[in-house]
Amino acid sequence: MAGVRKPKILTTRKWGAKKAKSSPVVTGRPDKIIFHHTAGHAPGSRLEDAKAFARSIQRHHMNGGGSIDSGHNFLVTRAGHILEGRHGSLAAINAGVMVSSAHCPGENHNPGIEHEHLGKERMTAVQREASLFLHELICRKTGIKPSRIRGHKEFFPTACPAELEPDMVHIRKELEKRLG
């Protein structure tokens, strides 16, 4: 489509992440993508707001959650910004493998994608398109099938992805078309 911007993925270096407490561990080829919601919001929709939100999530995971870094691998904001979460996640995906993360016990060898969300809202159109772009990249690089995009609550007792579950279903269907 003409005029539609292709999303870019900001690495941890580009959004100002703190250094991880230890180096990423490569776990091998993932077999599914875990779909999450943040249950929180960036302070606004600008790129600088997205970076600040990513830093606050990382601080929370490292200081309050006891993690070595951001727990998730990627974050998709309501304004359509995509940010790498755990250090090394983008390079690993581009190589067809994954780094160990801390987003879902028992599934941390699979990429976890956080979607900025709060309350009963659904994804914005630009957020959905950015999420599709990211999911397509991961599927193409790792061989994961769209049917293997799963909600967090399937593996851990939580409400996540909450109201975004219908969006997850849409992403699976649209990816099947895009991937042929």
C-alpha cells in the first residue's frame, strides 16, 4: 500500500536501555510466539514517550521483578512503535533463534511480544499493523506458523492478553494470508 510507513524496530541501544545484568543466552529455534498486553501506558504517543515507557518497564522488571533485563522480547506501542525488549532479541530472531527471556515461566525460549494496552481498549490500527509486521518478521525468520501465536494465559494463570485476544485472532488470520 502506497503511503503506509514500514515500522522499524528500535534496538535496546536506540531506546536507551540499561545494560543487562548478564549476557543473553541463546536458546535455539523457538516454536511459538507468546502474545502479551502491558496493562499500562506510555505517557504519550511520540517516539520519546515509547522509549520512556520501555525504560520504565525494564526498570520494573529488573528492580521489582528480579529479572536480568526486560522480561519480554519486544514491545508494540499504541502509536505503532516497536522496541526490542530483552537485549539481543532482534539479532537472535534475525538468525532464526531466540534468547532466553523472562516473560512466561516454561516458555521463555519463545519470543514474548508485549502490546501497550490498558483497561478495555482494543489495539489501534497502527498498533495492529506494527504487530503484524513484527509477527511476520518472526515467522519468516524462525519458521513459526501463525497458528502457533498463543496467548499468555494458555501457559500461565493470568488474564493476559485480556481484551486483546480478538486482535490476536485477527493477526493469526492476516498472517496466514501474508505468509501464503
